[in-house]
Amino acid sequence: AAPEGAGAEPAAPPAAAPRVLVVDDDPGVRYLLRRLFHRIGWRVAEAADGHEALAQAGGDEPDLVVLDLKLPTLSGVEVLAALADSGRFGEPPVVVFTSAELSPEERRDLEARTLGVVDKSDEGFGDRLEAIARTVAAERSA
């Protein structure tokens, strides 16, 4: 369901379009990211917790995972480790999208293991996620 005054949902992209898995326990965040990725032509799958994220990633493998750190059941860090340990991904195609306060060491560690860390409070988070998605899509079609 769209938040009040949010406008119509963009049409779903075709089956051959790149696929993003949005992992966040906040339905409002999932809605916002679904709209952003549909607008740039991506298919979107959603998960509200860590176990659901791993189940979704184990099916139709996503081209990109946008992962919150604060999740019920398994944390985002645990999901990231499970994706890396699965052997299905060379380097997990993950962007951490979080409001968590990270120490410089935690941020460096996450940045070394992912495509980047994007803060939910950053005004330009949409542009940053879109730029990462476009890079991933270009590499996918190369």
C-alpha cells in the first residue's frame, strides 16, 4: 500500500530486467526503494527480515541486494556473512542501507565487503543508490 499522496506505482519492469532484493523491516522504506528501482527499470523483490532475505536470495539470484543492518531474526551483518559463505556470489552484490550508527572501523569493514554503505539520513541516498544500480546493470549487460 502506498503512503497517502504518494501517487501511482510505476509499472513493473519486464522479466529480463535486473533484479534487486530490498531487505528492510520498515514497509515505508521498502515502498520508497521499490518506487526508486521500478523507475529505473529494475524488478524488485522484498524481504522484511534476515531469514526471508536469505530465502529470496537463494531463489532467483538478485543482481543487487540493498540491505538494512537492523533486522529481526538475523541482522544485516549475519545476512551478509551468509551470502558470502553460500559460495553463490563471488563478491556479494550488496549495498548496506542503514540508519545505524557505525564506528569508522565498522564502516570500513562493511565497505570492504560490499559495494558501499549508504546512510538513510543522507539527502542524496536515492542518487547514490541509483548510481550503484546503473553500474551493476552495466556490468551485468557487458
